[in-house]
Amino acid sequence: MPDVDAIVVGAGPAGSCAALTLARAGRSVVLVERGPFPGAKNMYGGVVYPRVLDDLLPSWWEEAPVQRWVTRRQTMVMTGTQALTIDYRSEAWGEAPYNGATAYRPDWDAWLAGKAEAEGAQLLCSTTVTGLLRDGDRVVGVRTDRPDGELTASVVIACDGVNSFLAKEAGLYGPVDPANYTLGVKETLALPKEVIDERFGVRGRHGVDIEILGCTQGIPGGGFVYTNLDTIAVGLVLKLPALAAQRRRPEELVGLLKQHPAIAPLVEGGEIKEWSAHVIPEGGYDMVPTLSGDGILVAGDAAALCLAAGIWLEGVNFAMGSGIAAGQAAATALRRNDTSAAGLAGYRARLEGNFVLRDHRKLRAAPHLVLSDRVQQQYPGLVCGIAERVFQVDNPRPKPGLRRIVRSEARRAGVRLRDLARDAWTGGRTFG
Amino acid sequence: MTWSEVSFERRMSSVEFRVHERAHITVDGDACRGCTTKACVVACPANLFVPVSDGGILFNYEQCFECGTCYLVCNTQGAITWTYPEGGHGVVFRRT
């Protein structure tokens, strides 16, 4: 007899949702976390979209540890001296059931793990899983760094994050391609709440999320600035091979973003409270590993379920969604007394049936398009150049037509109209 | 506009680390001597990889974010041995 029905490795959003779901189904679950508390190892680019919790935790918003509700969402395209911003504001996003929220991951993840505990899951912090226990090809438990630290279970759910050594050990990953990964770096800067409210044009618990293209000095990636209650976060996401192939270090690149004329007035005087970094799986659908094996399921970042699709940058919701599905699939398999690969195959079907893999499949071309050289290095200049020409009044010269502006700015930015048309077509097909 | 960037030391002192006596990452300096790119030096967000005059790399695990960047960008087979720290140790984020 195994020690427990299920072991969930990693008390991040995926693991806690899986553990909560299984515990609620009456199963014995151990939720293993290597940090001293859930969230201690986690960092992200700032916004949680928690509606996926509506069924699991009705009225989650009444107790979730939120910093601010995002009511102002901006996408900024910049060059070294220019910036064009789309600035959308919605009062509806400041009221239940809300849309996005900023939160500190140590708060959010600990809250969610507490919910799993309240349902009966056993949370084991300060415990590193060092490997899988196998019986032939079948996963039968985990080895931990505790004395006598072997723990057996009918099913192991690997929610051990982007590096997922467990999924790799289980043979669920193919060769790892660094091009599928980005490095996220972030400064948390302290500013008085009134100053943040003033600079970002919000009140109360309303907050702002700014996503930025063209701020990474030619390295494929992007930037972000968002508001917590009395801190702001500013950071970058940088494609790993390209970061490694140039000379500027991550903190220098963040420094350049902070000096940009569109960003400097927002972050000025902010005292650094924390510097942090995390790797992000950004390859999309095509890098998703095999999701289940004999006695094992993979969810969250461990399954590469981060959505890096330019206008949509999401991860925590995909982690929670996949964790819930993994918990459900494991509960079904346990009920049928079959946690073999075949018995657990329902997991992938669940993900294919909801937003997790549907969004990823639909947007499978998006990460490549968004991180392509043209989108990263040429289009920001083109977009800003067009904006400048459109809004600049060159009297006594008469206004040029829009078509002429686009054509001459494309030439200046080195963009061939044929490539622009092709990317527009790809974008239309991907996002349409 | 005046601009004063904080020192890297100050930047790293903003992060809590519970250092364990065992190094969870080890770097084989000999393997690094033949490496011409040394991608880890520029990419590590904690700046833990320091090139030394004999062409090798000096590495200290104590202020590691456990992010994985170094082994992902490393192109020298066997140069970096990477594990997570003992439970309860390593980086402890607070406002991330």
C-alpha cells in the first residue's frame, strides 16, 4: 500500500489547486514545497487572472491577498526616445468578479496552499524532492531530502516549476531548447501609496499594468511596469540565447528601461526593496511536454503552460487551470483504481477541452511571431515613426497622406512591405 | 534628469538568502577554461559567475536565485552541476 493517494510536488498555484481538488474529492494528499513557505521561490511579471477559481473557490476575491485590481491596462511600444501607448481603462474591472490583480507571489501562493490545507491536504514545507521512486517504468513516489524521506503514492503530480527535473526524469520532456526560455528580472521599488496613485492616475485599490515592446535593446523580449499598493514593479523578460549573446547584464538592461523618458517619471525615487529573477517557459504549445506517464502528471510551469502571446501574457491562471484539471484527472483515475498512463490520459483531454490547451493551440504561432526579429527590432521603430509623422505638424508643408507616411517610415525602419503583409497575415490568423 | 543606480551589492542585499553549507550548484573551472562564450557571466541575474585570469570561472552559490539560466545558456557539457538547495534553504522571495 502506498503511503498516500497522491503526492503533489510544489506548492505554487498549480500544485495547490491540484492538492485542493484531490483533497476535496476525499483523497489523501501530501503537498511538498521546498521553500520555507509557499511562494518563497516564485516570482512573476505581475498580474493574476483568477476567474479560473470561480468554481473552486466562489467569492475568492473577498479573501484573496490582492495588492491592486488592474483597472488600467496599457500596451506601450517604444524606441529609445519615443513611445506610443494604448491605454485602456475599465471601472468594471474594479468590481467583483474583477479581471486581473497584482499580488505578491509569497502572499498569493501561501493563501492558495492554505486553501488546500483547509480541505485536508498535508502541506510539507522546507522539503526538497530530489528524485522519483520508480517501479520499472512506473512512478511510485518521491525521494526527499528529509531523513527517511521516501514517500510513496498512487500518483505523483509534478508542479515543480519551469526546470521540472521530475518531468525530465520521468522522460516526459524531449531535448531542452534554451530558445524556448526567457529570463524574467524585476525590481520591486518602494514609493508612498499617494505617489503611486498620483503618477499612475488611479485611486484606492485600483492599479495599472503596463506591458512594453521595444525596451530590450534588440534582445527578443519585453518589459513591464505595474503597481502594487505601496511598491511598483519594473522588469524585463529576455530571451535566453540572445541575452547570453550580447554584453549587457540584466540589471543594466532594466536600468536603461528605468531611464526611458516614458518610464523614468513613473519610477523615479523608488527605493529598491527586492531584486528577483525567474526563468519562464515561453515556447508555447510546441514545447509542452508529454503531460502524463505511468503514475505521474505534470502541471503549471513544469508543463511549460505559460502564455507569452504579446497582448496576452499569462501564467498563473494556466497553472491554476492545469492544476485543477490534474487534480480532477487524478481523482478520477484513483476512483477507477487505475493510475497507469492510460488511466491518467484523461488529463490531456481535460486540458484540450478547456482554455489551457485551447488557448495554447490557437496561439501556437504567437510566441514565435512576438519574439521574431521584425516584431522586436523593426516594428517598434516603424510604429513610433508613423505616430510621430501623423501627429507632427510640419507647416508650412501640407500634411502627407497616411499611405505615404507608412511607406516612407517602413523604408526608414528597413521593413519590407511584403514582410509586413506576411506578418499581418500571420497575426490575423493567430489572433483572429 | 539625474540618475543614480544602486550598486550591485546593494541590489543583492535586498534579497533574503538562507545559505546552506552544501553548494547546490558546482562549476567545473577546468571545463570553463576552454569556453569562449562564457554566456553565464553576462546572463546570471545574480552575477555569480566571475571570469578569472587563467580563463576559468569563479562561482559562488550563496546568492543564487535558483532560476536555471546558467545551465540553460551553458554550452559546455558537464561544466555546471545543478540541483536545488536543501529544503528551507536558498532564496526566499517576499515581494515578488
